[in-house]
Amino acid sequence: MERSNTPPVADALNAGFKNRAVIFLATGMGLGLMPVAPGTWGSLLGLPFHWLFRNHSTGIELAAAGILILVSIWIAEKAAVLMNEKDPSRVVIDEVCGIAVALAGAPISPGLITSAFVLFRIFDMWKPFPVRQIEKKLNGGPGIVLDDVAAGIMANIAWRILYITVPESFF
């Protein structure tokens, strides 16, 4: 069988509705295909998730994030197989999960949301312990998504520390 010279995403998009839906969701409705900073664009896509659950308890927000994480692991796994890559940079559904966790329980405040967003992006790119270890030890969908969840947990803890130590006028 002759191998196609088309990129893996193009192959996946030509392979039927289910594959197109997986790629669409995995790439954050196409934001992951942006040529510059696809992870940042994917993180921005997660902001409406927080807004949607802003009037609910943190428990409900975390339960919704848990469901999002489980579904995202499945989608990321399928997308990685379709793209024939271990952790495709175009897959940004993991950033959506990470920012959802980073913002869990955060009040609606532009300063606080911006701080949590920046902290999440720093932890996601820097990959301090245990983020990098999670990424390296887990394969497939769990490895793609759960390192971002760990970065989100770290960002959530960091903004909470800032929130109680920095003057309220900052937020």
C-alpha cells in the first residue's frame, strides 16, 4: 500500500464523520491548528467552562471538570492515534481541562482569572515536578491530559496563595 504524503490531520479528516469530530474537539475547534502558541489558544477556550459553572458550588464545578477530563482523555487518545503522534501539539483539549482545574472555585474577577491563566501557562510550559513525570510515565490520552491537569492543580493552589497574601485591590 502506498503511503499518502498528506499530513495526518488531513488523513483523519478524510476518514469519516467520527474522526472529523474527534479532530475538531481535540484541536479545540481548530484553535490547536494555529501556527503560533496553540496551547495558549486552547487554554483560552477553557475560560467559558469556568464562566458556565461560576454560579455553582466548587464541588459541582470539579465534578463537571472530572467529566470533561474523562471525555478529553478518550478524545486525546483517539486524536493521537489518528495523527500518528505521541502527544500532538495540535491537540489542545488538554489545555481546556488544565485551565478548568486551574480556575475551579475562582471568583469572577478579571485580575484573578488573568493570574490563574498565566500561572497555568507557566506550569504547563515549565513542567515542574510532578507535571513532567506524569507526562513521561503515562501514555496515550492519560499522558496527554493529566500533565495539564497537574499543572492546573498547581496553578489553582498558587492563585489561592496569592489571593490570601496579595492586596485585594490587585484582583
